[in-house]
Amino acid sequence: MLSRKLSWESPRATLVVGKSDLRPQAVEAALGLKGATVNVRGTEAAAGSETMWTYRSGRESFDVEQQLADLVGELLPLVDALKGLVAQGFRVRVDISGFVETNSPCKLAPSTIALVNQLGIPLSFTARVAKNEESDSDWLDSILG
């Protein structure tokens, strides 16, 4: 289970669909879901050369395992549509993201991973590091005294 004690902040479970020529309307029509965000290729928010469409469950929770359960509950009836997107060349995955400190472990219950596995798509983790207020040379100053 992800925990604030383990230095993960603001964890979020998201369905991510990507493709270089992705049209958000086509993904939304295939899944019957309204995307939360669309990161268009070539912008700072989009990684690589793909346009990314994302969806999160409408139910809010700070517990990422509950977020995963809610998301999978909404997506299980759409397994065939998800497979159809994959067959059309879309990259489809469930992603867990959050802000982390260096060497912070991420633990999920096996039952949660098995639940996500029912979707037949990969589970990925995106760790974001909060900007440190210290300057790059502060560590050296502390050693030199």
C-alpha cells in the first residue's frame, strides 16, 4: 500500500492512452469516457512523440489502492474496448503517479495488482520529485563547514 509514511505524496491512479496521431474524440467514443487531460505531442507536458489521453475515476480518494479499485471497477466492462485500442496501435496502461523522495518504496497489495491484471494492460509507475529548495551547492557547503 502506498503511504504518506513512505514519502509518496498525492498518489494518483490513471488510465493512460497514447499514440502519435491520437484523436481524443476517437478514444472517448471507443471507451464511452470523458478524458481528464490530453497532452498534445510537442508540448512540454507530453512525453516523447505521443499524444496522451488520461482518465481518472470520478470518485475522489487519497488511498491509491482505493483509486485503483474504483478505476478498475469502471474499466472492467470496457476490457474489449481497451483491447480494441491496443489492436489499433494505441499504448494503453494504468499508471500510478506521485511525488516521491529518493529511495522511497512503493508497495501494493498482491490483490490490488491482481485486480489491475484483470484489465489485460500494463501497470506503470511515474515518480515525480518535488523541487528541492536547497541550491545545488548546499551539500558541499555543509561538508566544508
